[in-house]
Amino acid sequence: MSPSRRTILAMGAALPAAAFLSRTAVAAGAPRPAGGITPAPVIPVSPGDTAERIVAKAAHVVPTPHQLAWQRNELTVFTHYGMNTFTDREWGSGCEDPAWFAPERVDVAQWMRAYRAAGAKLVMLTAKHHDGFVLYPTRYTRHSVAASAWKGDVLGAYVRAARAAGLKVGVYLSPADGAELPHAWHADWVTKIRAKQQAGEPLSIEEQATLEDGDRTPGGHGRYGNGSARTPRTLPTLVDGDDRARAVARGELPTFDITVNDYDAYYLNQVYELFTQYGPIDELWLDGANPWTDAGISQEYDFATFYEIIGKLSPKTVVFKAPCGIRWIGNEKGIARESEWSVLPVTGDGVGMQVPGGESGADLGSRERLTGNPDVTSLRWFPGEADVSLRPGWYHHPDQRPKTAAELVSLYEKSVGRNAVLLLNIPPAKDGRVDPADIAELTAFRNALDRTYGTNLLSGAHGRTAAALTGPGLTTGWSPAGGAATGALELTLPEAVAFDRVRLGEDITRGQRVEEFAVDVWEGSVWRQTAAATTIGYSRILVLSSPVTARRIRVRITAARATPRLAFLGLFRSAGPA
């Protein structure tokens, strides 16, 4: 019987016997120290470490349980919905009238049906974008749904609908906030933008939105980049008539003593609202956008305090850019690198850590990156998330069309199939529903994935190992060469099969180790290489240019940082959209 798609795609789950991979590597539990190196999500690099020692350490960097669970989601849906939906913009000014947010309905149950149709396991709402309009009734600004004619709670409805649909929940809370720009500064900036326009100079997207609303003032209290001093404060900061006062006084809600400036206090109070009113939250996105720096105003976010408070409120939440969190893949195309490492060298420590060369570089984790920079202080499990929108814009615009199912399948194979999580934005329309055209493509996309990856053609294979790929006690035949481990796995099927997709996965609870591998087919008298690549990680999908028919298959690991532990191997034939 063929394994189900759920079994095929779940790393660390029970594997089909046909894959001829030992279950031991998956079920053995916590890895043991090797060569004096204890596996951990963060392993320090010492000044005296040789290149070989650093590579050995990299082979033993492993994800936290929360990073592992996050990786297994594979597909997360982003939801951009808010003031921009109603102004038909991609970027808001922060000066919009809250009354402009006037949905006839917000059919979050329909959103979840659409997201489940796409196969999502986690959904994430932009509770506040850069314009600063907040999609729940926060206590700390007038610029929210509470001041709109609708007066609902989009975030609350979203969270309840997601959980009812069996989906995990994430939130994006933008640190950038146009509604909080100081009013006097903003008025002066509008004058400068108008002069710039009259001179025929091009305007940025921020300037264009500001010019369109130039006769209006920002909707907040002027806390962003206002130069206020860091002073002791208590979190939460109770407001007049605060409904939480008794719970705080009785110790039923936690309090924190913090020293921050005006804007960071505002942001942290909203973070507190998110976790205490809408939790549990599985993923939190907060980037470092500072859109108005070139115009003369910026906000230095106190990320150290942000991450500290988030960790205390919700230690299981995977946080974007946090020290043991996740990272941006480096583009907004939904495409990971051909060699995508989850183990990265970093300089600095904690919130001051940096990936040498930045996170948009072509190479983040090769041996050269690990060993070529004397300033590297540690090696970290830092997996990538590949974000992309279903439509050209992040918000729904009636004149735009969604990507096709075939395009989405390709993105899946270039993100999930390259050791990343695909973060696919699916924006609801102005009528409060996901567009029928979007649902059609999303459904076709999921059907195509199920038709392609629903049956592992290795079902019924027999195998023998030239060198074992998994399991303790099965390492005979491995030959280290230049710090690498090499070996092969050979499989014989009951009959020849035609395939054009090969999917492999390492047991990443043991680390990411494979640096190069190849897939061969037996042509009667000789092995012929049909595909080759570098990294595997959680998942690697090799897309062949045309189908290959064979009965005997061989996987060769030609370079690895330590003994590889494969958790999955499958052959598939693409079916295309139904």
C-alpha cells in the first residue's frame, strides 16, 4: 500500500519500508555528544578552533523543538488585510481616516477554508502594517478598528476561525508605524514632498502615499522617532478605566519593569496585548523596517527588550530574526537558494548577532563561510522563510490576477524543496472574502501537489547499502575524505518506474550534514547520474528536465560534514494541475 502524502512529507514521521531507511535515526531521541561536541541550537566558536573543528561543530548544530515544529509546517499563509485594502494601496500614510476601513463583512471562516484548500498549517495576520492601523481594538492608539464604523476585532475573529479550522496562528506586528510620526515633523515633510513633486522629481512609495493624504495629520500620538528618553516604565501600562487593572493587581496577569523610550513602550504594550489576549501565538513577525530614515526620522528599536518580553510571555513562539528564531530568505519571490543551509555562522551575540555579508547573499553557510571569517562567534540553527504574494501586490487589488497553480507548484519546489518554509500571502478582497479566482488556483495547486507527491514510487523497493545512511551501528563502509563522509544507498524496485521528481530529507534532529549528493539510475551495464545537488536539510526536491525510467536507483553522498542521517527518500512523477 502506498504511503499517504502526510507520511511522505512529515520529516521524522514513520517512514515507508520501501524507502529502506532505518527508523532508528528518527526514533532514537536526543543525539549524544560526538568528539566532545554536544549537539545544540547554538554552538560557540572558540579562537583556537581549527577549520576542521568548526565544520565538525556545524555538523552538530540542531533545531530547537519549536524551530523543528515550525519547519514541518512547510506552507504558511500570510494575510495582508487592512486599511490598504480599502484605499487600494500597497503602502499607507498613517493619516487615513479610520472610517475608511468599512467592510460589509469580514468572512474569516471563508478565509480559513481557502487557506486549508492550499494546504496551509499555519496562518499569519498583519495585525499592524507600516501605516500603523491596528486590526484589533488596542488601548494605545486611536488609529485602529475601534475608531472605524465597523468597530469589530479582525485579529480576534481570525484567531478563533483559525483554531476552529485546526490551524496554527501567527501575527505580524510592524515596528514601523506611520501613524506615530511626530505631527510637526510630518507637516514639514509634506511641504518638502510637494516641492519635490513640483520640481518633477520622482517620489518614493512612502512619499506618494503621504502626498495623497497631505492635508491630514498622522492618526497616532507622535511617538515614532520623537527622540524621547529611555525611562523606567511598567508593562502593561494601564490606561484610564483599564479592564485589566484587577487582574494585574491580583497577579493574574504578569507585569514587567522595563526601561524604554515612548515608541518602544507603545510597541511593547501592543505585544503584551497580543500574547495575553490572543495567544498562544506560534509565529511572530517583526522586521527592522525604518522607512523614513532618508527623510530625516528614524526609530532605534530596542530589540533586546522586545525579545526578552516576548520570550517571557510566550517562550514557544518562533520569532522572526530572534536569536533562536527564523530568518528572511533574502527576497520576496518565494525562492530559496540552491544551497540553503540552516546552520549559519554569525558574528556578535544575542540581538547584536549578524550573518556575515547579510542574509541576502548567495552563500550563507558553506565551509568557506563557516571557516573564512575570524570574527565568527557562534554557529546557529537559523532556518529560512521564503515569502511571496499570490498576487503582484501584498494587498488585494481588483485589477490584479493570482499566480497560476503551475507557478505555485514551482515555488513550492523552489522553497520547501530547497530547505525553506514557503510563506504565501493570500490577501482577502474589499468585500471581506478571498477572491474566487484565488481559491480556484489555490485548490488546483494543492491538487497538483497531492497528485504528484501523493504516491512514492519506491513502494515495494528492496535495497542494500554500500554504506549505511541512517542508524547507529550501520556506519560500516563510510570513508572520511577531507573531513567529509561518503557513501551510497542502492534500491531495486519490483519493476521499472518513470519519475521526474526525487525528494530527500535529512533527520535534522541530528543536524544538517550533506554537502553534495547525486542520484544515479542503472542502465543495464552501467550507472548513469541523472541528478545532483548540494544541500538537503529538511527537504530537497530535485526536478528532472524529463522523466527517467529505471528499476535500480542509487543515491550517493559525495560530501558531508559528518555521517549523514536521511529521514526520507522518494521518487515521484509530476501530474500537473487537474
